Amino acid sequence: MDPTTPPAKPPRAASHRPRDIAFRDVVTRDEAAWLARRCLGEDARLVEYYLRPYSEEKIGFLGQHLRLVIVAKVSSSGSSSEAVDEKLSLFVKTVPRDLPGQAAYIEEKGCFRKESDFFRDYVALIGDEEEATSWCPTCYLAKPDVLVFEDLRLRGYANQPRMFELAAMKSAVVCLARFHASSLRLEARLGGRPLVDRFPRLLEETEFKRSGRSLEWYANAMDLAVRLARERFGHEDEAGLRRAGDTVFAMCRASRDKLNVVSHGDLWSSNLMFDAGLRHCRLVDYQLLRYAPLGHDLAQLLYLCSTRDFRRRNEAKMIELYTETLLERLSTTRYEGPRPEREDILRCYEEQRMPACATAVIFHPTVLMSGRVAAQIMDEPATYEEYYFRNRLPFVRRIMAGDKEYEARILEDVEELVEMSRRYDDLPKPT
């Protein structure tokens, strides 16, 4: 039986506290009982369960995050008379049904379904042999609109500041290389057929699409970049800047002449969690998966999670660390597929540089907000609609006025993309 699918039983009414009304249908009582047995042992008997908002701040932009608390009787010696109450806390992601605009956008993108498919089909196929737990959290339940995970924070994992220092970046790069190595190994184990052919729905592009609300979102983000470039840097070549931004559409496609892997596609800081010593990293939020060349995620990670100065000082070392970790992982495990060459990884990274910078220009105004400010904007339907799809400049101006670090990061991204746009014809492009 699929480990992320509970036994089929007729759902019974759940026991809820008054504050749980909005989450009534997220997890059923039978599912909570199954989760108790899965996590606490087969003799666990559900007493009660309830769900609460995980945080008052916004910690993600493509879902609602909840804490599931399960109380169960667990026998310590096999005797029901000696059973004691144990409390289990799990992390839940679901579609925000109380925010219809966000829910409709998430469903149009198909990103929630994608993450559910990832844990139910892809991770399950990798199995323990590939040590998937070395790069992702454990998923206990995957439904089309609900995911239940271990709570990494209870194991001491936490996010790092928005822009990583060297120790965190090293840990993230190693984790990313292990994630990509598992993709190469799985593809080889399945006969060498491209994984995008086996998982077409899972790996279809859900972020950068030239249609629907995704295109509205992208155009609005580039409008902001164009206006900031004109106001702050006197850059008047709007067409050239938009052409540089449009490279994000090419970066999403599988390469014709380089190795491709299942790629995370959304490597901003909140989607990476670290243990207390920064020795171990886990990637979370697999809603924007794509099948892309090896250098794609690495460029995204460095542009979304580090400053320009950091990249000047450490970029070459991070590319080398990624390459060494990937090759070491493939050489120490049973792998019979094509081996990536250092030169190809470096060339691929350079091809991904301009679209990675464009991604930072598009993502950073949103993901670098404080959680409190993001919640104020995103949890109100009117401001969510205005910010995401119409005109984000007034919002960004207000935030920059009160947060100079935020302002510095946004303007640094725009300035670098302006410089790249001026050298567009001379820079490598994704192939």
C-alpha cells in the first residue's frame, strides 16, 4: 500500500473545537486515527485531534499552512490499562479555501496537485535505497488538496535569514546535489528514459507560462522592474529589459544537449530548512517542479538566496562543491547512466545566469517581505489581487521606504538585470 495513502474508510464526523470550523474538512477523524497509528504505533487509539494556523505570519505563497495536533492513547507495555496519552504534532499544507482568489490561482497553476503527485508517486518510487530523507521531509499523507508532513521544526530545523551566509549555502548546495543525484539514479534505473516522459503531469511547467493568470502575474512583476529601472537607474530601454526577463521561459525547458534532472524550481530561502549546526538541509515545497538542466537549480539557489557580493566571492566555490558532491554521490552508489562533466555543469550554469537573475527580479519583491507584511497583503482578497496581478509598485515603494535592506536587495537585482540586458546578445542562453 502507498505509504502516503490511508486505508479507505467511510469518513465520520470529526471532533473539532470552535476555532477549527474553517479547517473542518482538511483532515477527517479516520485519517487522524490512521496517522496516529502510522506515527505512534499500531496500538495507538485516537482520543482527539485539532488543527490550528501554523503561524500568524505568511510562510508560503501557494497554500495555507496548519498545525495538526493528535492526542492518542498508546500502550507502553502491551496492556490497554497502562495506556498513556501521547501528543503528536504534524505540519499540514492545504489549499486556502477561505481565500477564493488564491485558491483559484493555485488550482489553475496545478501546483498543489503537483506536490501531492511528487510525494505519492516520485518519492515513493525512489525508496529508501536512494535516501530521499537526506533532502526532503517525510510526507505521511498526500491528497489532491492536503499534504501532511513531519514538523521539521520539532527536530530542530529552521529557516536561515533571507540571504545565506557561507555555511548555510554550503549545506544547501550539498542537499541540492543529492536531490539531483537521486533523479539521475532513478532515470538510469528505469532504463534511461527521460523522467519527463514517465511523469509528464508532474514535470509540466506551472510557473512561467504564457497564458492565463500566470502570464498576468509575470507581466505585472516585469512592469515593476521596468518602472524601478527607469526611476532609480535612468534605464529607458524597456524592450531590452523585458527581453532579458523573457529568458525565464527558455530556462524552464529541458536542454537538448545537456543532462536534465527533476528540478525544484523554487529555491528561495523559506523553501530550505537547516538543522541547528547547519550540517543538514532539507528542501521543502515541491510545487514548481520541472525537468531542467543540471545548472538550473544551482543558479536559482545562488541568485535567490545570496547577494551579488556573495556570488562574486563564492560562486566558483559553490559550483565546484555542487559538482564534487554530485559526482561523489554517483560514484559511491550503483549508477549506470551518463556521468555529468564539470565543463558541462559550468557551461549550463552560465546559460542559466540571466534567467536566474530575472527570477530574482520577479520573486524577491514578494518573498523578501516580512511575514507580517506579506500576511497583510496576501490574506486580503482585494490587496492580493492588486499586488499579484495589477500593480505592485505602490506596495513595494512603501515597503522599501521602511526597510532599507529590502530596498537594497530589490534594486541590486534590477540593476544587475539592466546590465545583463545591455549585453544580451553576448551572454549565453539556455539551449
